[in-house]
Amino acid sequence: KVGALYSLLRDRLVDARRSEFRLASNDIDIARFEAKATGIGVQARAVEAYQKWVGAGLKLKAYEALLALADGRTNGIERQVQLGAKPDILLTENDVNLVRRQAYVLEARQDFRAAAVKLSLYYRNAEGAPIIVDETRLPSDITALDGIRTGAAFNLEGRPDFAIMLEEIDKATVKLALARNDMLPRLDVGGEIAKDVGPTGLGGRSRTPLEMIVGVTFKIPLQNRKAKGKLAETQAKIDELTVKQRFLAEKIRAEVTAIGLEVEAANQLVVTSGKEWALAQRLAAAERRRFELGSSDFFLVNQREESATNAEIKLIEAQARIAAAKAELAAATADEDALGLTPS
């Protein structure tokens, strides 16, 4: 006997078995997008930790260079005081200046070590143990902070959180279709074909020579309050998710726009800070030359040197601000290439 059953109304396009398969597929996609979001978040924090380590290290180098200038001038001042060319108070002023610059270095070194410890959370050896990176591996200049290249194109559906929202809406749509299916009456068309095979028994053949049965089954539920409630609940869920999706899209676009403006403003700040540093360096070099020739005083040359160092620190902070904004933009646009998450 061979038979077939075909549904004309309920279970024709969707049923519990097919909907469960579809919902399981949505859950797999959601898990994949959640893993992607986690990867982007961890990588963005790792990039931020590296940028702060570089920024702290470059500030340390700047303060160490400032201290070296004072150290190099100490012997000359002592010799001039011994010869009577400068008053004894100048040695005291120089000691005060040295102590102040040493304090700058100590504070900067503490910040650098703290940044190295935070970086070690993301930088590990083959066994998984954290590595604390020392000063010897610091880059030579601030160009190391310009490693992220964000793309101009932005695909909203590339954001994992937005993609998860779309999957949730798709799940609710499947459940809505199933709820509507449960509201339908059942109308099935079935058919059977039967034929005796093998040797004939004592009673003879029961089907001569072939038997065919075709039938129609119609069922309609008299009480379907549960199905109506499920339908209303699912429709309300879809309406809620649709509103959330629209708000999330607007929020993401506003976030990306704001970060883009931050990058633009930081770029302008880098340009002005770079000019300020160049001018401050020239003034400091000229003032040191005048001091060596005896036409400048100790207070002014120190002020020029510290102003040049402050301008350098300001430039480092501006460059770090750009780097942080670009990393944030890469995370906001789910730019895995910029974050280094795509396999090479």
C-alpha cells in the first residue's frame, strides 16, 4: 500500500516542524553575530590599550628629553659659579628645576607602566600568559598612532546588533505565520493505492487486481481563542521590534556621524598642535643658544624648554585623540579590516 496526503489550507506553507527549523537557523545566525560583536568589542579595547601605551610612552620620552637638557646644563652652571661668572643662587634654581623635571618623568613613567599592564590583558605569549612590554619596544614617533585606516563606506546591516535585530524580526515573522496557520481550518486531500504481492493465500486475493482510494478531510476548530491570542501577541512583538529597529538605525547613524565629526576636529587640532610644537622648538633652541652666549637668563630658557615640551605633549594627545576616534569609528561601523580581524 502506498499513500500520500496533501494539505490545502492548514500546514500547506508552514507547520511546526518547518518553523522550528527556520527558528533554529535564526538562532544560529544570532549566535554568529553575537560572536562577531564580541570580537569587535575586544579588538577595539585592545587597540585602545595599545594607543594609550604608545601615547604614555611618547610622553615619557618627551619628559626624559626635557630632564636631559637640564642635566646637560648642570656642569656648565657649576663651572660658571666656581669662576664667579654666575651667582650661587643659580645652582639652587637649577636643582629646583631638576627636581621638578624628575617629578615629571616619575609621573610619566608611572602612567606608562600602568598602560603597559592594561595592554598585557590583550598581548600574550603562546602559552596565554600576559606580556608587559617595556620602553625598548616603543615606536620612535607619533606616526605609530596612525595605524587605523577606516573605510568610507558604511553598511548598516554590517553592524552585529542591527543584524541581530533583523534576525529577531524574522523569527517573529515566522511565529506570526505559524499563528495564522493555526487559525486556518484543515482541508486535506489524500490518496492510497493498494495491490497484493506474493503468492496467493488460502482465502484468495483481497484486491483484484488493484485498489485505489481517494478522500478529502475537512476540520474546522470551534474554539480558537488560544490561536487568536498567539496571533495578537506575535503581531504586537513585530510592531515593537520594528520600532526598535528604526530607532537603532537612527542611533547608529547619529553615532557614526558624531564620531566622524570628532575625527575631523581632531585632525584640525593635530595641524595646529604641530605648528605650535615646531615654533616652540625653534624658540627653545634659540633661547638655549642665547643662554650659552650669556645674553639670556636661566628662568627664560627653562620656560622656553618646558613650553616646547608642553606643545609636544599637546601634539601627542591630539594624535592619540585621532587614533581613539578612528578606533571607535571602526568599531561603530563594524570595520573588521580596519581592526585587523579579517584573516590576511
